[in-house]
Amino acid sequence: MAARRKQPVKTVTLKIPADLYHNLGRLIEGTGFRSVTEFAVHVLRDLAAGGKLRHETTGLTPQEVELVRKRLAALGYIDG
């Protein structure tokens, strides 16, 4: 029986302002996130699934979560 190969995950490019990217990079320093992309995918999946951004699952402090929420609202990604 031939082994099935896992299909590669298809990706697209999501453009965000460079200052936001750099701010997120600083925000995730010292967390379990390895990159801004990994963090952004986590946040967007959580929001798309109807969940809420929770510091217990992200490893962020409540203040950091609030900063992310405010920034996402300012960019029009979520209702503020």
C-alpha cells in the first residue's frame, strides 16, 4: 500500500502596515509564538471561529490582549 503524502498547506499573502508588523514582533517577544505570522494566524483563526481573544491561550497578559484588540479594531478587523 502506498503511503499518502500530506498535501502542503496553501497560503496567501496578507498585507499589513509595517509598523503594525514590527509592533506585533515586539509584542510576542518572550511568548511561545515563533513569528508574527504564527501569532497572526492564531488570532485570526480564533476570531474566525467565533472565539474570543483570551490571554490564557495566547500567553499574553490581559494588557497585551487589550492592546491587540484595540489595534485590530482600529484597523477594522474586529468591532471595537
